[in-house]
Amino acid sequence: MRIAAALLAIALTGLSGAVWAETSAAIVARKPDLFHPETGLRIDRQRAPVPEDIPPPARKISALWARKLIARGALALDVYGAAQSRYDELDGTWLVPEPRQSLPGAVWLPEVGRGVLDAALQVYLERELERLTGGSKARAIVVFCVADCWMSWNAAQRIAGMGYLQVYWFPLGTDGWRELGWPLEPVEPVPVPVD
């Protein structure tokens, strides 16, 4: 009950720091080996408590803010990547260990939140964002995963670094959405294009 009350307070007010204790800079300073030296993205131990902030131009948002943005037409981008997820290099379909429930209307691009992407996944992310936004760098994008996962933190920064102007990081992801009693729906991963 306490967790639900805290999540509701965060969802309704957007308060920062109620659950997260450290800034990203403090975590990087304390554990530099977990971060890529050039990009600053987290490269190891993705499932861990996330920071209370994200470097600009990406912005951290509450569940309520995420819900409002999505209702207004923002792209809901799920970047969840299970450890066993991989795509078939012959046809590009994803082999995922279990079905995924996500935010209503979300698009699932697995694994694009890793600290380092191989060339195929980088092209996958670029092509899908171009397609999903209709080529508009101004379209709002809400990036999420699950609670206590750095993949959405990484992906939000990567997307902002690609020139997208309205990138929002929703750190509570599907876990926070579910805790608030909001509906989730099945989502299938978008195949990786194979040339």
C-alpha cells in the first residue's frame, strides 16, 4: 500500500526524489566502470535503481505527465529488452522469452537502450524513429521500460542525441503504470529490417 501511495504522489505531482536518492552524476562518479567513457551511457547491470535525473535535453516525467503526453499524440516508445531477447538475423523477427504488456498504443523496440548498440540495432532505431515520427524531430517521444531499469535512461539520451527535440524519460515504466491501476495491453516487438 505504501508503494502505491508513493507512486500515486509521484504520478499526480511529478515530485522528484521521493523514490530516487542519487543524481546520475553521483552514480557515474561512484561507479564509473558501469558507464561508457565516451557516451556516458550505462553499459552494465541495467536492472538497478535509476537516478533521480537525466541529462538534458531529455526530461524526466511523472506517470501523469506521460499519460497526458501520450493522449495528446506523443509516441510511446517501449525499449524493454529481456536478457534472452534476440532477433533472427535471417528475417528480423524478435525471439522473446515471454509476452510483453505495455502502455496502450506503445511501440516496442527491444534492446535499443543498451549502452552500446551494434550497427544493425542503431540502424533499426534510426529507421523506426524516422518512420514512427513521420520524419518530424519535433514529435514528442515518451521513452520507458520497467522500473529500476537503465535502458530507458540510455535510450532517451541516445534519441535526444539524434536531434529529437521533445524526448521524455518515464522511469516508472510499465511497472508504475500498472501500480496506478492503469491498463496495459499486449505489444509485439517491431522486426529488425534485414537487407
